[in-house]
Amino acid sequence: MEMDEMQEGCWIPKSLQKDYHFEYTECDSSGSRWRVAIPNSAVDCSGLPDPVRGKECTFSCASGEYLEMKNQVCSKCGEGTYSLGSGIKFDEWDELPAGFSNVATFMDTVVGPSDSRPEGCNNSSWVPRGNYIESNRDDCTVSLIYAVHLKKSGYVFFEYQYVDNNIFFEFFIQNDQCQEMDTTADKWVKLTDNGEWGSHSVMLKSGTNILYWRTTGILMGSKAVKPVLVKNITIEGVAYTSECFPCKPGTFSDKPGSFICQVCPRNTYSEKGAKECIRCDEDSQFSEEGSSECMERPPCTSKDYFQIHTPCDEEGKTQIMYKWIEPKICREDLTDAIRLPPSGEKKDCPPCNPGFYNNGSSSCHPCPPGTFSDGTKECRSCPAGTEPALGFEYKWWNVLPGNMKTSCFNVGNSKCDGMNGWEVAGDHIQSGAGGSDNDYLILNLHIPGFKPPTSMTGAMGSELGRITFVFETLCSADCVLYFMVDINRKSTNVVESWGGTKEKQAYTHVIFKNATFTFTWAFQRTNQGQDNRRFINDMVKIYSITATNAVDGVASSCRACALGSEQSGSSCVPCPPGHYIEKETNQCMECPPDTYLSIHQVYGKEACIPCGPGSRSTQDHSVCYSDCFFYHEKENQSLHYDFSNLSSVGSLMNGPSFTSKGTKYFHFFNISLCGHEGKKLAVCTNNITDFTVKEMVAGSDDYTNLVGAFVCQSTIIPSESKGFRAALSSQSIILADTFLGVTVETTLQNINIKEDMFPVSPSQIPDVHFFYKSSTTTTSCVNGRSTAVKMRCNPAKPGAGAISVPSKCPAGTCDGCTFYFLWESVEACPLCTEHDFHEIEGACKRGFQETLYVWNEPKWCIKGISLPEKKLSTCETVDFWLKVGAGVGAFTAVLLVALTCYFWKKNQKLEYKYSKLVMTTNSKECELPAADSCAIMEGEDNEEEVVYSNKQSLLGKLKSLATKEKEDHFESVQLKSSRSPNI
């Protein structure tokens, strides 16, 4: 509707009068005002009506009425128009309505020379799309601004679609001094489900209110972002409207006093301000719901029909049939038009899905509780000692299962609600035709809960079940398949998405919580605004969907169960957590220490899986964890590590990085090295929603904006970047939620750690590696993500130390699947042992000696054993030993002199005796002695016998010398003579 600029809170339309129109003056201090006549042209005119007192400033008309200024009374709107009374509404977006403006901004901080700066944002804006307005798709900051002056408090309401967190979407309000209102504290708008419209409402204060819808794209990859869509902006609280709004094209109002216009049904149309809708010529024309004109029906083509498999008849037969896409818009009677192909031959129906049986009828029915079937045989009871393995396995698609439904949704109000979004096709289910290429084709699966089998009571935080589906996409445009999960019907969150053509593959989602789940598959051929069917052949096919441990599931087989000690032979009893079923006796047996029980089987001891090196299992054997202690043998030396002081969450802010248009962002990592007995303590949040962290923690399983893990990552946009006044956290992802083990080796369980990712440690102490993995897979990481944290002893980094990523991979990963972290700290050093110190002996002083103990340098250990106290021992000084040595030397000298004298004296005595004897024999009378003969005569001995009398020992001789005996002492020596005895 055309109107002049707003003045003093009044929306003044272009008057139908030729010369003047009425307006109100500003309200005075008493709350009153005047009605005055204003010329419609610049030409002076006379005879204008005199001013009269106007309605009070707080006056307003009811819904469906307007203020007739001439008489200043509220009158009902006529047919073909509507009024909100004290409000205005914007629901036409063929062009930007009057009063709205677009403002695009450059980045705040430009890095590098001017010739290397990224291109600007001059071409970025909000774009009108008919029924809604669409935000920018690039990484510029674009604001949609509207100013309104209210005479009394009111509110603003709008509908929106916001599905991609690569765009930050904020709505806030400023006053005429450009100060933000207190009412916009929670300015971040919540994400919506794919194909759903959300609503947002904020209270407005009286006075001037400047409304901002601001979006900023964060493009950190090649994937195109989904824009934000806004429609039906309503503002309540304006003083009055002086004329009713005409109904927009495609709508009508057939009664006076309407506050809303009705939508024209299909195959009708209306122009602006219509009182009724005009019917199209149905033979040659058609129109969608809410159309402003009729269109000619084109000739039918192969894109206007699809094939289905009919339900099984009483004979167990099915056939392919062809149906026109509804609503049918083509003509068969035109030249070159094709007709509907004939139905195919009847064939045998495929078997029922596992857990179902047709029981001789034309439809499949679920097996009764306690029975099972593979889909081809009758339902049978499980044997004694077994229980049914409950779940769902859909692999035959002749009819849509009872717990599934399909629908169609279009963001531009091109209705496709009556259409089936998906169609069964025998061995698969595929996306349907829809009303146009940008429809969301939706398939839902509802499961009221998950629980493990009777023999597997499980433990808190352990896996309860999983859903697996096999699919492929065939696309020629920018199609996307979304897989979404809703928990307890609170909010639907996208778990994974696939764009473009994808080969046949399987995807698995693990369930950890027993709650009501709705799984949704949404397929969109293109997100470009269009209402045609150019890409009708683009589709997604799902071949099978399997859900394990579903509460209301059916059984395709039976599994062994545990029997009680007093069982009747057929009853199963639940095993305690961490117990497996012993094969021979079917009794519950506890898993060995440091093993955890597999969720997929409990039969046999092999169900207990050993924990990784350096890890242990929880008391209930549900998961493995590290107690932050690690032991390693190295070169006959034991190394003990204690990482408990690093068990609290460590953080790393890495960056900055920049998008193509210069938006600064950081990668923020939280690492919980050991957790707390299997509990994951690292938390990453998404703060661009209106949930507080406290609220998110209370129900963190229900929201994807808070994740708990051993390692998680968020994208941080710093404050004042792109005009943000607070740092933003978004795109939180789990890098590791399962602990694998601790080792000094570089590989563990197929996780390959490249040696060149980090430099070699300068010390001889080995680095310790903590290994983790993620239980969920992604399109690019088919085996899930894995993380390695290398702990390095560095005495130069006290306390929590420092965490870093490889210089080759500044985002912590080079392939997006394996992440590397280096954590250096003195707390990563081994515990001290007796090999880490040595002793130093001090000097002997005053009979005492000290022994000191000091650490070896450099010191590479902490805690452990302490240095022994210094040792004090008795000792002898140097002076004492000198005296002892002198005494011993003197005694030795005296002894040598005494021995010399003794042997010299003895020799003198022998010589004297010999000479005396010779003289005695020579003194006889002139007799000459007979000549001595040297020869030995017959009968003589060859030696002379010497006889000693009074023989003394050597000690006695020394004693004799010492006492200096004076009397002569002679020895008697008997000599044998050669003389005759007669002489």
C-alpha cells in the first residue's frame, strides 16, 4: 500500500482529497493534540479548515477499524481491506517496503596491503522474494533496518526460517540515540528445523524504536550457506491508522471490519484489494494457492507422473502403476503431450519385513510378543533360554510402515501439504515429486524409546541402540539430504547432511538416551527460489532402515539370554551391569577386570572387550577410562607418570584465521585428558541461541548447542569483529567421546600418528600419547574422527603448561578427521625415583661427617619420592691419623735397628770362638797337626754336627737385647776331629 512517511507515530496514506489532508500535531505536556489540515501540494491554498482538538494521544481503534480523520471516529474497514487497529503489517515482499533500508558493512579490521584486501560488500543485501525477504549468502554483515515511533508500548512479531549456523542471525532494537534497548538482551535468534517457520516476538517501549535484522555469514569452507528468511513482520503499538490496508494479490476480504485477508484457493486468483477470488478456466488454466493470476496449462511430459507399487492384493500380487503428480497442471490433449503409461504386469509381492508376517492375508502384521519371523515364515516362539531381539528392519517397501509418515513443505507458501513427500518403490523408498523443486520432501520415523535386551541392563552413558540406513542420491543441481533427530519432541536438530550426488552408502547414528525419538529425512532439490519442476529427476533413495533395541520393536531372530538359578527353563533374567552370559550354564558372569561389555552381544566371555593400554574399566564395565597414572619400562628403568594435576579441562585458542572477506575467527579446543571415571568433562557451547548455558546443561542431551566430550571444538568470532560486541561461539563439534588408551608408541588401534607432526623431544624421556575417537561418523570421516594428545615433559612450563597444534596443520588437523595436540608441562614429567638423585659426602669436622643428596641435572621428574634427609656420621680427623702413622713408623725403625745389631753381634761371637779354637789346637808341643783332608773318609758324615744348648727363640733374643744382659753367655759347640782318640 502506498503511504507517506510516518510522522509522529501516524501512518498517513496518500489522501484521496485533491487539496489537503489531515494530520495530528505533536502531543503536548497535557497529553492532548490538534487536528490540522495539510496541503497536498506546494501551491498555496486558502480556505483550509481551522484546527480542532484531536483525540487523546493514547487513543487507538480496534482491529478491523481505521480512524476517519474528518470526523475523528473509528470506522470499519470495507470489503477488500483489513486493519490491525493499532498495528501495521508487512506481508508483501515483491520489493522493499517503504521505511525499510539495507546497510552492508565491510570488515572492521583489514589485514594486509590495500591491493590484497578482499572484495567489498556493496552488492550484499536482503533480497525480497515475494512472500518473504531473504538474507545475504556471503560473509558480509548486512542489516535490515526499520524505524517506528510508538505513542504507547507495543511489540514486534515476525516469522523466520534460520537453518544454517554458518550465518549469525541477530535481532535487536535501538532508540533514537542508537543505544540498545534492555529488552534485546537475548538478541540471538534460535535455529529452526529444515522446512519449518519459527516466530520471534519482542516488546517495544514507547518512543522511537529502530529495529535491526542483522546477519553475518561465516564461510570457512566451500559449502554454500542457507540464507535467513523473514516474513509477516507485524508491529503493534502505533497510535492509529488513518486508512485500511488493501488485501494483497492472491488474498481477499469479503466482510467489512476484517483484520486479516483470506488466501485464495487453488485454481483461483485475485488482484490487490479483492473482495472475492476469480476462478480460472480449469480446462486450460491453473493456479497455485494464493495466486495473483492464472497460468496456461502446459502439455504433459514425463516429469508430470511417477510410478508406485500397488499394495499386495488377496492373491499376494503387486504391480507397477503410474500416477499424475498432484495437483495435475498439464494437459493431455495438446500436441506433443504424453499420456499416462499403462500399469505393469502383476508380480509376486516381496516378502514382509523381518519381524512381520502376512498370515495368509494381503498385508503384513507384526509378530506377537515373544515370537519372531524373518518375513517369509510364520511367527514362531523363541526357544527356551532365548529372548526376541527387538528392533525394526525395513528393507522391503511395498507400503509405508505404520510408524512412518511422509509430507511436503515449501518455504515460499507454495503449498504442497497434500502431496506425499516420499514414495515406496519395492526394494527402496524414494523422494517424491513435490510441488516445486525447492520443496522440502520429508520422511519421519517415530520410535517411543530405546532399551537394551533383558540380559543387558546397561549402564548410564552407554549405548542403548543405533539406527542405520543405506541410501544414495542422484542429483544434477544443488540438492541436499538432511538427517535430523528430535528428542522428546523438544527440538529437531540436523545430525548430518549430504549435498550433491552420493554413491550408495550406509550411515549409523548411536543412541545413548532412552527417550522418545523422531528421525527425519528431508530432501530438497534446490534452495533457489523457484516454483517449477526442472529437476524432477533428482532424488534420494533409501534402501533399508534398521533400528536396534526399539521399545515397540519386532523380532526377526532370537538371542541367548541369562537364566536364573531357579529358572523354570524358559524365563530370562536381567544380568547386572557388566555381566555376560556364560555359554555352558547360561548364567550371568562378571567381566574380568579392565574389560568392558560390548553393547552388541553379551553371549560368551568374548563379549568382554579388553581396555586399551594404560586404561581401566568402570565398576559396571560400561566404558574404559584413564585414571591419569601410567607406567612404562625403559632401558631397565621404570617410569611412573601422574597426570592427575592435568585432569581438569585444558583449552587452546588457535588462530586467528580469516574468511575470504576478512572476518576474523579462532578455533577453540577443550581437552579433558582423563575425564572423571569415563565421564566427559570437556564442554563446547553455541552461544548464539536464546538458551542460557545453565538451561542447556540441565538438558544437554536435547540440544546440539552444548556438547560434552573428551575433546571438542568451537568456532569463536571475537568481540568487535564485524561489529559484534561479545565473542561468539558456534559450530560446536565432538572430536572424541571414547577413550582408547595410553602408550608411548605412535600407533594404537588403527590410528596412525605421523612422526613428523611434532619435533622430537629434546630429553631422553619418552612422550606419552593419549588416544581417543568419536563414535559418530561423518560424510568425510567414514570411520569417525580420532584424536591424539602427546604429553611431553617440559620443566620450563609449570602448572597446566601449554597446548599446541602442529605448525603444518594450524586447525589441529590436516584431513579433518585426525586431530593432533601437543601438551607440554612439568606435570607431564615422570615421578622421581632413587635413580634421579646422587649423594655428596662432606669433610670430616670434629669427628662428624655430613652426606648430602641432590637431584641430577637437568631434573626431568616431579613428585614421587623426596630427597633423603642429609646423613650425619662419626669420623676421625687427619691429625689423629698422622700421629698414628708417625708412631708406627718410629716403632718400625727401632725394630729394624735392633735386628741389625742383633745379627751383627752374633756374627762377632762366632768369629771369636772360631779363632780361639784354632789357637788352642796350635799351642801343643811342637807337634804339627795332621793335614786336614777335604775328602770324605769312609764312615764319616758329609756334614759336621753342631749342637746348640740353651737355644732361644727370636722373640727371646730380642727380649734379651732389650734388657741388656751383662753376663757372658756362651754356647757349647762340639766339633768332630779327624784325630785319633789316643792323642
